[in-house]
Amino acid sequence: MTTYVWGYLEEYAQEREDLLDAVDTVFKSGQLVWGPFAEAFERDFADYHGVAHCAGVDNGTNAIVLALRALGVSPGDEVITVSNTAAPTVLAIDMVGAVPVFVDIDPKTYLMDVDLVEAAITPRTRCILPVHLYGQCVDMDPLQALAAAHDIPVLEDCAQAHGARYKGRIAGSMGQAGAFSFYPTKVLGAYGHAGATITDDPEIDARLRRLRYYGMDEQQYYVVEQGGQNSRLDQVHAEILRRKLTRLDGYIEARRAIAARYDESLKDLLDSGLILPETVGYNEHSYYLYVVRHPERDRIIEAMKAYDISLNISYPWPVHTMTGFSRFGYGKGDLPHTEEVAGEIFSLPMFPSLGESKQAEIIEALRTTVESL
Ligand SMILES: *Cc1c(COP(=O)(O)O)cnc(C)c1O
């Protein structure tokens, strides 16, 4: 069922030869933890984004943690972000000892409502962390103008936004740094855990490189930087990612074609209460997820099981209401749009290898379900 939702087994079937060759190449080299494969991927990933630097790390959560530290975020500092995100966005802030300050979302795009950010800035604000959720970018121009006026760095959470664009600019290249996850389900996925940061700033990059390597300068046994950890990118993932990066635009194209078919086939269900994703005119969506909304969400998910179709919710619980984050003092009622949306959103199957006939079955099942509510 999981594979049906995400489709990476289908992808493996298609790319098996190339991926096994990548594994064999790295294993034969004897350089498993550090070396030319990771360096090659970093170069290609930086080039893809038109930035100077990329540092490969062990997962997306640590990409955010290390980028926050490299940007100078210290215990007790405040980081402005959203609650409608994957919990790791906020966990990363917590891991640094900083404090998340949540702003509500725009109920149409489900993204950070940039108009609310100024009121959230305090003398302790040390970073703004917009999340380009589902594959669509936050409204970066006003956000960056505000951040620049207050001299606050912007870190983009791009874990769901590989290849997404805002006014032609690619996600991750707009703020002081961008953090990526290559968790297998993501638009660019490794075959295990992996992540990366990108930046144009050589000092931020140099700090990131020390922080991911115990706080040492490369090749030394001497810790120079506080807050380091063991977070390098494994070579085997790097080589798999380097090969898959050449196919990333194709994956995104396939996702957009699937989204266009959903858009076209489901638009008349608006009358039955089904709200489709809204892409802002200046954005190029990369459709990590195709998120729809309906007040009877739970009934729809239950009914779709009869067709052997399992639907995901990203995410059912707003982060600010989770008990593991209760020390930050937020609760139900604090972020009305975030809470309302969390009760109604769900995701339709979306992955590059989703065939047209399978998608047609999903569309028909959903139509029957929604119209019979
Ligand atoms: C997946 C994800 C992360 C965390 O990445 P991992 O590689 O799983 O640690 C962070 N933020 C967002 C928005 C994500 O979707």
C-alpha cells in the first residue's frame, strides 16, 4: 500500500541498472564515507541551483540544524516559521536550543502568510525559516525585504521543493541558505537518508562543512567549531543522487503532468466541496504532494480504502499542538487557519511513475466517493 502511494519501488524497477552500477562503483572505490562522489554531487547540486556552494549531509533535519547554527542561531534565539509543516522543521529549531515563533498560513496556498511575519519579529529573532511546502514557494520578495530591513537571515526549508521556482528563481537560492532532504519519497530521493545545504556565502558554507564533520576542519583531528556533529553525506547516496539529479527535471515534468490531469478531471467537484491546490501565478510548483481539501476528509479517506487506495494526510496534526513541543507554549486556537486546514486536507497519489490508467481509476473512485457523500 505504501509503495502504491509513493511509487519508489516502481522507480527502482525502471532505474535499477543505473542505481546498482552507482552502488558498485562506490563500493569498489573503497571510499564509503568521504571522497570524490560526494564532492561531485555537491558540485552538480550547487550548479543546478546556480549557487556557489553545497554541503552534503546525512538527512534533511540535520541540514536545517547545521544551517541554523552556521547562520549564528544560538540557544534562546527565536526562529520564525510555520506550524503547517513536517515536524522536523520545528524539531531542528528545538535541537539548536532555539525557540520557534509560529505565524499562521494563507488558507489558500497553505504556506506562511508573509503579512504576519513583521508582527512576530522581536529583538531575539535570529532567523526566518519559510517552508516551501508541497512543492510551492513562499512569497519570498516581501519576506526577504522585511528580513533585510531587520538584518535577519532567511533559511529556506526546501525539503519538499526541489526544482520549484518563484518568479523564475529556484527554491533554495533566494535566502542566505537552503536546506534539502533526500528522504526516499522526496522529489529527489536517495535510497536511505540524505540531505544537503546550499548557499552563496563562503563563510556560511565553511562553517557548515566544519559543523557536519564533528566541528573539525576537513582532514584534521582538532575541533575548532562548537556545535559540530557527525553528519556527512554517505558516498553511496551521493553517487545515487548525482545520477538521479540528471533526471530531476524529468521527474518534475511527470509530476506536473499528473497534477494537470487531476486539475482537469476534478475541477467540477468544487461544487461538491472538493478544493484543489492553488498555485500562485508567479510560482512553478514541483508537486511533491498534490493536496486537496474537503470538510468530509476522514469519510473520503475511509471510503477510498474500499477501492484499495490509501490516501495520506500531510499533516494531520499542526506542529504547535503536539505534546513534544508543548514547552514552547502554543496550543489549540493560536493558529486558526493552520488548525482548520489540518482537519480537511489530504493528498492524492503523486509520483512520477503513476500511470495514466491507474490515475484514471483514482479519479473515478474519488469522484464516486465525493459525489455520494
Ligand atoms: C522531509 C522533511 C524534513 C526532514 O527531512 P529528513 O531527511 O526526513 O530529516 C524537513 N522539512 C520538511 C518540510 C520535510 O518535508
